[in-house]
Amino acid sequence: ALPLAGALVAWVAALLIGNAIGVFSHNETTTQAAELTEVQSDWTVQSGTIDITILQFGNEVVGQFKDWTAAIAFDPETGTGKAEVTISIGSLTLGSVTDQAMGPDYFNSTVFPTAVFNADITPTVDDGHMATGTLTIRDKVVALEIPFDLEIAEGTAQMAATLTLDRRDFDVGNNMADESSLKFPVQVQINLTAQRQ
């Protein structure tokens, strides 16, 4: 009994010391989010969300980028315009895997603190709109088309879009080369309300 009691005391002591020096503190976020500067825009975003959903070990994990800017030039009469969206990668919250997502095998937010989407906006034949441009994540630039719904009333625009990205296109999670633990598709949902200046 004495050796067992001694082992338990040693184990508890090790846990307390380890916790005190931070050995077991894996849940603390250490990544600093890039501070984004205010942008000049014909339409000022009043509110909005950029959400992502990943599938890890068969479970959905939903996250959200808290900090992003959008410079929007859009003519409602012609349905054409341009948009540049800059996202602070370090502002992402992704449940218990937030810190892991910031690491070098994934977003590598220390080296690549922002993602940027540049696009031309055009109307579509079904009264919708399309944003056609490039999305840059890490050092990968990928051509992208995003169909979106748009409603404008009294100078206020409401936009909504849903799209699917492949994480491999951006070298995110290359250490997980199959889908047994982390699926390739990443669902993105965008909603924003903007007011014309």
C-alpha cells in the first residue's frame, strides 16, 4: 500500500507542477490575430458572418472568422461591381481545434496572417449575381466563382452565399492526406448587410 500511495502522491504532484508551468495547457490560444485597417468602400458593411464547417472524425465542427473587411463597389442599375474581402486568419474560432488550425500544417497564421478574395461582380441570367475572382489562402491563389443572392431596398443590401472549398487546394492539412480523419471539403457560408454611402 505504501508504494502505491507514494506513486499516487508523486503523480498528483507532477500534475500540479506541470499545470503550474503550463505543460498541460493546450487549450490556451497563443495566436495573435492580424489587425485589419479600415477600408474605403461605396457600401459599408453593417453586420455579417463568415462561417466554415469541417468534418473531423465524422463530426461537424463549425467555426467563424470574427474579423474581416470588405471594400465593395457595386452599381445596382447594372448589377456590376468589384469586391475585395480581407480576412484575419487568427480571428477564427473553430471549437477545440482552433489552435491546431492556426498551426504550420494548416492555416499557418503566423506566416500567412490574412486571406484575400478579389472579385468582379456580374449579374446572372436567373436574376442572381456572380463574384468571379481569386481566393488567396497561405501562398496559394485559386480561381473561384461564388454565386450569391442579393436583395437591395432603400440603400441597404443583404447578400448570402454558400460554397464548398477543397482544403488541399490551399495546402491546408496536407499531413492528413486521406479523409479518414479530416474530410477534404470545407463548407463556407457568407451573410452580410451593407449600406450604400
